Amino acid sequence: MKRFLLILSIMTLFCLTACGDGEGDSQSGNIDKPNLADEEIEVSLQNAVDIFLREYEVDYITKVELDSDMDQWKYDVAGASNEKEYELVIDAHTGDILDQSEEAIEKGDEEQGISLNEILSPSEAMKIVQAETSNEIGGWTLEVENGTEQYEIEVRDGSEDIDYIINAISGELKGRD
């Protein structure tokens, strides 16, 4: 009987050690999320916008975002006409359209368009952030905030995500959020 209890105790201890408390490597919650700085994205920002413009006739582009769902990088491109806002999700490696939507614009919800010809490339904006930190880049968003085109570069710092704000035309680091 003592031998049985000893074996049972050892097995229980082994199981508890193997299972752990769930913290360890998954502390950040981003353990499986790739680092954009290490990725080769086949579809460029301009290609994603061109795909969007083949689907929708819009007056301006309001947002472009590159982010991943664990192992799949996706562009989320939004644009608007006088009456509707359109959104398209595009696979960043294949250019395939994954999802799309449109909705009426309500009065007061209008957004400003991005001057795509004047902005820095996403890789240039990421280099500015990489000069500030060696942490992993989780994605970026390009949109107009307070009348200025800006990149928000998401950086993972342990369990925290920090957005570095870059002026998309001048390249000036505006701050962190």
C-alpha cells in the first residue's frame, strides 16, 4: 500500500510540474504571434490599396492596417465615398480577399482620406521604431488623426502592447500610447 501511495504521489507531482500554472512562456499572450520585422510580406501597401480600388469606387482611403491572426498576415483596408464606407480584408501573402463589407455613412462620421503619394513606406516607419526598441513588432495601422497621416506601430513589450506614433509624412516619432 505504501508503494502504491508513493507511486501515486510521484505521478501527481509529475503531472502538476508538467502542467504548470499557465504563466511561463504565455505571459505575454502573444507567444504564437509572429514578429512583423521577421516576415516577408508579398503584398505591398500599394498592392493592397490597388486590390481594394478594383473592388470599390471610393473618393478616398481612410485606413490601412496590417496585422496577424496568429499565423496569417492580413491587410484591413477601408475607404469611403459620399454615401458609404467600404472595408476589405486581404491576405498579405496571396492577395486573396478574405472578407468585405459596406455600410452607409452617418452624418458626422466622415473621416479624412490618406494622401498615399506623400507618406513613408511601412518599412521606413518600422525602421524608425526599431531604432527606439528591440521588441517585436505586431503590426501597424495607417490613418489620419487630428488632420495628420500617421502610423501606429504596435510593439509587444512582454505582456503589454505599446503603439509608437509616427508622422507618416515627416517620419517624426510623435510619442507612444
